[in-house]
Amino acid sequence: MVLFDYIVGRLLQMIPVIIGVSLIAFVSIHFVPGDPVEIMMHGRATPEALAAAHAKLGLDQPVLVQYWRFIVNAAQGDLGNSIIQNANVSKIVGERLLPTIYLLVTSAFLAVVIAIPLSVVAARRADQAADHVIRLAGIVGFAMPPFWIGILLMLLFGITLDWFPISGYGRDFIDRLHHLFLPSLTIAIFLAPILVQSLRTAMLDVMTAEYIEVARAKGLGPWRILVKHALRNALIPVTTILAVNIGWLLSGAVVVEYLFSFPGLGSLLVRAVGYRDYPVIQGLSLVFAVLVLAVNLLADLSYMLIDRRVLKA
Amino acid sequence: MTELGQSVASSNRLLRELARWPTTLRIGIGLMLLIVLAGVFAPLLTPYDPYAQDFGSALLPPNWAHPFGTDNFGRDVLTRVLYGIRVNLPIGFFTTYVPMVYGVALGAFAGYFGGLFDGLLMRILDITVAFPFLVLIIVIVAVLGPGVQNIYIAVFLTAWTMYARLARAEMLVERGKDYVLAARTLGYGSLRIVLGHGLPNIINSSIVFSMSDFVLNIMLVSGLSFLGLGVAPPVPEWGAMIAEGRDFIFDAWWISTLPGLAIVLTGTALCLIGDGLAQRLGERRHALL
């Protein structure tokens, strides 16, 4: 029952945030200087076409009615219509949701694969040469913009070595993994420094725990203690670190998807901004926010399943 | 004390302070000074004009006359990178430190007073955190239209939240401490307690974070320009230069890749300063919040 109460409580907490998020997504179009429909049609529409578009978007209704419709429809999975693409926004967004989720998963996986060995070495050799080198590499890595990392990887693996495709998404599973590699590696390189920093600190914190003392007293070697005991416990916060940084991950994904012409939500957003396709921008901002909230909720729930003490707090 | 004595004493204090700086702080500040000087003296460092087109020497690979090569308009890439310092650094500076001022103030007052104001602020923070930062900025820029002015508006509307969160959390701890109680017992006003007594004790974490934020803002602005939403060509902005070179990546790799080094170098310098400041001020450095 405690579990159930926790989940319900957590969902209830999300309601004001969702209302706020939907309000921001909704009002955005109303702050467009001038008439958004006229801008979308690039000033080439007849007055009749403009009026029809206004009616189709519901912009001729009172603002409160518009907002009510927006949230009621959004709750039913209907995000309105794109005038420019002449299609339902939910359909346009829906087609691109899965590629972005795959990209996030493979990026997070690669980032963890890069970060674990580095942070183990950094923690084992804390304040020695290897630690300093890894820390410096982390600082330089943090300072590299993702679109620039992507261009370097394109040049090396895509053009010079010709090992991986530099754009598109692929048809079957293997082909997709092949296409996902470079964009995922780009995001992973951009994410890994943050993971290394947190993992190293987490491992050093764990190293002072009593069970580590016990392991040491049993005569286990330092690497074995670090990998089998400290890393395992330090990995629990990794889910949290990844979840907390999901916004950061998605921000990187927007630019990287655009660079690699990857058919995900990020490249859609950039394209929609280029066309001034306001209904798509509105729908996407809502989807991005819900994605962040959902990932955070999932992380909290999984954390709770791993460590039941959270419930007692 | 005589005037001379005072100045000797203060220069001694300065020297003692300098001696306590960690290596990372010294290297970071040294690098940053070099970058700023390179930006200020750009016209003396290079014989070329960042805007002058010369189709006779277009797409030249790096050589002695053009260490970073030339772009498709025959402009010297190194010259544009140097002039880019004048574009990217001020934008990065203002997008970082303007929101910091009112972000810290709002967070400090919310943490001190609690209650309705604090509750309202926390809800706003919860909502803005739900949007990926870049998405929020892109949406605002999409609504207002591309350009530097609108990037400023978008960042000023959103970036303060991170500082407010930091300052609020610190103030919650500070407000129960004895010196705050003492100030209150003396009958000081809330404004004086928060700004005069609280602020010096809570500002360090924001200062350390601002260094990472500065790096992120340089990346944000260059990223927006890369997407075509920020500084428009022909202004020598680093992200816009990288974007322009993208079309020539197959035959002229230098146009896109070399300007990126400027971002990495500036970012590294700022991160080193952040790292050093964290050590000097005894704070834990957060790369991100």
C-alpha cells in the first residue's frame, strides 16, 4: 500500500507542473509579433484563406476556450493540425518519437560504457596523474559543442574511413544501429564528462563505507573492491544522474539530429521553426516536456524499487 | 597608517591571495586573458579583414599566409575566428551574468521568507526544468524571430531559474544560523539581512556555477547560430562559421573544424577557472544543475 500511495502522490505532484507546461506551450503562439497565420503563410494568402486557417486553428475563439480545447485534445493525444504540412501534429510527431527514443537509449548506453572505466581508474588513482589526465579530458570534453564533435566524427568515421553512414536512419534493425552509431557517439562524448565526474565522486564516497572496510579486511585487492563493491553501489545514482540530465541529453539531441539529418523530434523542431509551423512547435514543446517528466518519474520509481528506504523517507 | 603603508599592505594582501590560487585557476585565468587580448587586438594580429571577400583565394587549405585556411568567399578563417572573440565572449558574458543577478536575488529572498512567494517560485522552477533548456530557448526564439536580441530575451526569461534554485537552497541553510538571528535581534531590516549578511555567504556556489554556465551559454549561442537561429552571416560568429563550412566538409574540412577550437579553448579556460574557484572557495563544482 505504501508503494501505491507513493506512486499516486508522485503523480499528483506532477499535475501543477503539467498544467504549467501546457500553459507555456499554449501561450507561445499568442506572443508571436503580428498574425501567426499570416507569418506561416508567408504573406501570400488571400483574406478568405487566412480566415479559414484562423478557424481551423481555433484562433477565432476566446483565449480561454482555446486553452480548454488545447488541453482536452492534448489529453486525448490530439495536438491539433499543421497548416503548412496539412496533417495532424500528433501523427507528424508520433512518427518521429521512436527514433529519438532509440537515439537517447543508445547515447545513454554508450556514455555509460565510456564513463565507467574512466571513472573507475580516476577513483582508484584519485589525485594521481591518471586522475588528473581524466579530469582534464573531462573539462575539454565538456567544452566541446556537440555539433562540432559530430562534424569531427563525420569527418573521421564517415568520410575518411567510411565505416559509418553520416545521415539518415536505416531500414532494418542492424541498419538502424549502424546509422545510430555516429549520432549516439556524439551525444555520448558530450554526456560522458558529466557522468565521469559524478561517478568518481560517488565511488570515492562509497569507499569510506564500513562494508568496504570489511572487504579490505578480508584481504580483497583494491581493484576488486572498487569494481565489485564500490562500482555496484555507485551505479545506482547513475540512473538518477541520467534522469536529471535528460533535458541536457535532449538539448544535445536536437542539434545532433539536425546535423546528421536524423528523422527525430529534434530535427523536426528545427525544421518547424524554419517554416514557422507554430502548431508543430507548440505540440513538440509539450511532447519534450512530457518526455522529461516521464523519464524523471520512471527514474524515481526504479530507484524506489532498487532501494525501498526511499518509501520510508 | 600612511598612504604608502596602506598601499604596501594591500599589495601584500593581493600577493598572499595570488599565492593561494590553485594551479587550475592560474592556468584558466592566464588562458582567458590571452583570449580576451587576442580579441581586443585582433586588427593588429592579422592583416586581413573578416568581411572582405576574395574569390581568387577561396577554399585554400591551411598554409603560412592563412594558418586556418580560407573559406568559400576567400575570407581568412583565422581572422574570422579572432574577430569572433568580440562576438561570442560579450554575448556569453551577458547571457550568464545578467540572469545571475536577479536569479540569485530572487532565490535568496524566497529562501529567506519562505511562504507563498517561495511556493510560487518553486512551481515556476519545476515547470521550467521540465523543458529541455535548448528546446525552451528555441521555442521562444521561434516565436519572437531569430537574432541576437531575441536570444537575449529568451535567455533572460529562463536562465535565472538555475541561480534562483542554488541561492534558495543555500539561503534555507543560512537563515537558521546564529549570525542571521543576531542580525534580526539587532532589528535590521530583511533587505539588509538578505543582501548584506546572507548574500556574501551564499554567493560562492553561484559564482562557481557561473563558469560552467558561461561555457554552456557560449555553446548555446553558437549552437543556435549553427541551427540558423542566432547570429546571422556574415558576422564572424563561431557557430555560424561552423555551419557555413558544413556544406564544404567533403573538400574543405578546415572551415568547420578549426573555428570549433576557439569554442573548446575558451570553454576549457572557463572550466579551469571554475575548477580552481571551486577549490579556492571550498565549494563542490557542479558541471550542471
